[in-house]
Amino acid sequence: MNGALKAAWALTAFVVLVGLVGWITTGEVFFAVFIVLGLVTAVGAWLSGRSTAPKGDPAP
């Protein structure tokens, strides 16, 4: 896992956490947008992580 992929997972966790905390503490449904954006970021990180071959392995 490279640095950019680690940063994407960290961003995902942060955005989802902010969304959950904001929604729970304020009751505003607007914070659901943060959760959705975090999930979209997670899908992008997962897809980009699957597209790279491990070191030493030939690319498919």
C-alpha cells in the first residue's frame, strides 16, 4: 500500500467520522453528505488499490 492510498483511507475515515459526529451532535441531516462522500472516497481507494500489482509481480 503506497502513501497516496493510505492518505485516501485516512481521509475516508476522517470524513465519515466527522459526518457521524456532526449528525449525532446536531441532528442535522446535512451531515449525511459527509458520510456519502466518505463512502465514495472509500470505493475510489478500494478500486485504485486493486488496480496496482504488488512489487515483483508482472502487471496483468
